[in-house]
Amino acid sequence: MNFFALLGRAFLKFIYDSGGIFLFFFKTLFYTFSPPYRIKLFIKQMEFIGVKSWLVVSLTALFSGMVTAYQVNHALAKFGGQSVLGGVVALTLTRELGPVLTAIMVVARAGSAITAEIGSMRITEQIDALKIMAVNPIQYLMVPRLWASVIVVPLLTGMADIIGIAGGYGVAVFLLNIDPGILLARMEDMVELIDILSGILKSIFFGAFLVTVCGYKGYNASGGAEGVGRATTEAVVISSVGILISDYILTTIFF
Amino acid sequence: MIEIKGLRKSFNGLEVLKGVNLTIPADKITFIMGQSGTGKSVLIKHIVGLIKPDSGEIWFEGKDLTKLSERELQKVRRKIGFLFQEGALFDSMTVGENVAFPLIEHFKLSKKEIAEKVRELLSAVELLEFKDKYPSELSGGMKKRAALARTLALQPQVVLFDEPTTGLDPILQITILDLIKGLKERYHLTCVIISHDVTLAFKFADYIAFLHQGIILKEGTPEEIKESSDPFVQKFIKSALI
Ligand SMILES: Nc1ncnc2c1ncn2[C@@H]1O[C@H](COP(=O)(O)OP(=O)(O)O)[C@@H](O)[C@H]1O
Ligand SMILES: [Mg+2]
């Protein structure tokens, strides 16, 4: 009985949150087209998300590319097909690892910071102060962040793809002694435009998704500093799990 | 000026306001008094539409504010300023930027004009030398004064003060209220001040209303309040004299 009550409550909360997040997203979208257009804040947010995330994204991409090359080589060695290694690494990165890992790292660095910042603005009544001064808080806080994220996350993903492939290439050529000429030729054969495009499309979706979830959780924070901490944890968990689930759905749609 | 009629509000089944009726006179200083947690903040937040009532009306300039859309409310909010208990300054901006914020948002002014206006407002609250400090570097009283300057930037007709003196030392309390009184004369403001300090109320109020258990228990001029026979009001007054 208690278990089912708990399950029911969790389910209701999920429905409630999903509805709230959808509405929040559409409000942000709607206010995008009403002036004033906050170009300066938009640029500032792009810088914020980029500066916060680029280093972890690079490191993650580099080591993922390297370890993927290693593992793929191990699997392929049994059949002697190591020449396709470059292609497999590139596909894995552009289609899956690049967009997913980048988005999750952006959640961890910039997304959590966004929840904490907006959440503390909520509990110290700064959001109410915006309203009082006849400034729409969603328009002021969320519109610049949404578009900044939608642009910066794909850019970071492109960067992660390149760094990851370079890492894989390095491992393949210098550690596994695979011929670089064949490696690159095969990579070119195997990777098509749709592979790269699908990854970028995913990352655009992830960018919008993660910033909406993180913003929503901050915007609706309550219960003092502790509440902001709780909101931040929830935002990171929901965004990360959401990214992984929607990645699967998007992949089945694209291919 | 502002007429509140039958205002009711519950939170999660707990009825905080149980039919508040109150008329706030124009160009006067009205004190709203009552114990902590009785709903004084909730009451004045209704006036600026931060909280929607369950029922009741709030009339201002011929309009019922509780029926306005968010867009229409924005126009009203430029006329009614609100000073939050903790100031609610934007902590990502300096004091000067905080004061400039409403000016940038709502007036088409040049950079120079804005800078001038910020100087004028900050001198009015005696904070000019703290223009480039961040809110985290200010004391509680300074934050309140900075927030006051920001509120005045929109040239409101009415300013609602949520406990402007709570948590300040007695000298600072008087300073803040003198400041409010001076600004009221200078800018012709209608002021609503939340407080639980009876002494201050008798010194500064033109009109006093007691909020108790969800209704306005007693209202009137300080003289009328002093002569009230209501036991709660008497208890409240006596507590200040101990
Ligand atoms: N947003 C809210 N949600 C739920 N309860 C609230 C909310 N705002 C105020 N309350 C409750 O309303 C009551 C009155 O609060 P408040 O107006 O802040 O009192 P005060 O007179 O000290 O300003 C308190 O019991 C408080 O817990
Ligand atoms: Mg209060």
C-alpha cells in the first residue's frame, strides 16, 4: 500500500513537472518574439555556457575518443578488420557520444549553475522584484539563456566530435600502429553527412531541453538555500536522464 | 486611493486573510501593524499582483487590480513601488546598476541622463559613494536604502514598504523613516509601511491599521488607535511601553 502510494505520488509529480516544463518552454518561445530583444544578455549567456563547459567537454571528448579506439580495436582484432577502426570511432562520436556527452557535461557545469542562480533569485525575491519593476522575468531570464544554449551546445558538440576523433586517431596511429592513410580513407567512406547532421540536430534539441529543465527547476525553487540545492540536484538528474532517453528516441527516429 | 474589499486568501487550506477591508488614504503614511506571520506581507503583495486572492477586490484608479491581465498589471506596477523586506537587489549588479535597471527598462534616456538620475537617487538615500559596490558588500540598512532608490527610479505614486525597519538598530530605524518621510514630501508619495513597532508608528504614521487573525481589527489615526478599547490593540500598545 505504502509502496503504491509512493509510486503514485512519484508518477503524479512526473506528470506535473512535465506539464510545467512544456509550458515554461512555450512561454520562453513566445516571449522571444516580443521586445525588448536582449542581445547583450544573449551574448553574455553564450559566453557563460561556453566558458563554463569547454574544458570538461574537451577532456571528456578526448578520452572517450581514445578509449573507443582502444575498445573497437580490441573487438575488431578478432576479425582482422582494423582498417575500419577510424570510421567506427568517427561514427560513434558524431552520432552518439559527441552530442550526448557534451550535453551531459554542459548540464553538469552550466546547467547546474543556471538552476542555482535562478533559484537563488527566486528565494531572495529578485524574480518578484523584476515583476514589480514591470519586467517579465521569463522574458528577461530565460529567452537569452534558451537561445544561447541552442547555439552553444551544438558548437561544443562539433568541437567534441573533432577532438574525440583526433584522440581516436592518435591512439590508432601511435599506439596501435594502424596505417594513417587507410584509416582516414575508410573514415571518409563511412561517415556521411546525415551522421554529422543527426548529431548536430540532437545537440540542438539537448541544448533547448537542458536549459529549459534547469531554468524551470530554478524558477520554481522554494524553501530557502536548502531548496535551491534540492532544485539543482533534481535539475541535473532530470536533464541527464532525459538526454539519455530522448537520445534513444531521436536515434530511432533518424535511422 | 487604494481600496481593498473583502480580500480572502488561503494557502494549502490555511486561511491567512479572512476578508480584509481597508482603504489606504492618498498622500499619507499608513502603517499596517500586526504580529509576525499574520499575513501582512501577503496582504501588500496582493496590491501589486504578486499573489492572486481567492476572492475580494482591490480598487486603484477605477480598476479592480485582481481582475487585470499580466500585461495590464505591468502598467499599474510602474505606479506602485514595492520595497522587499530584504531589498531583493540583483546581486549580479552593482548598486548603481541596480538603480539604473528600471530606468534602462522603461525610459528612453541617454547613458548620461541615466548616470545623472542614478546619482540623484543615490544621493537622496545617501549612498552615492557606494555606487560601484555589490549588494553583498552592503549592510542590511544600506541594502534597504539602495532598494528604496531603485524603487523610486520608476517615479511611483504609491510605495509599499515591507518591514523597512525590522532588524535595524534604533537609530537607523529613525533614519530610514525620516528618509521615507522626506522622500514622501519631495515626491508626493502615498506610503504603506509594514511594521510591528508601535512607537515608530505613533511617531510617523498618519493612519494605522491593525491586521489580526485575518482581518483589519482596528484602523484609524494614531490618536484614535491610542484611545481604542480593543484588548488586543491595547496589549500591542502596552507591549511597546515595557
Ligand atoms: N507563498 C506562500 N505559500 C504558502 N504559505 C504562505 C506563502 N506566503 C505566505 N504564506 C503563509 O502565510 C502566513 C502569513 O505570512 P506573511 O504574510 O509573510 O506574514 P507577516 O505578517 O509576518 O508578513 C504565514 O503563515 C506563511 O507561512
Ligand atoms: Mg512579512
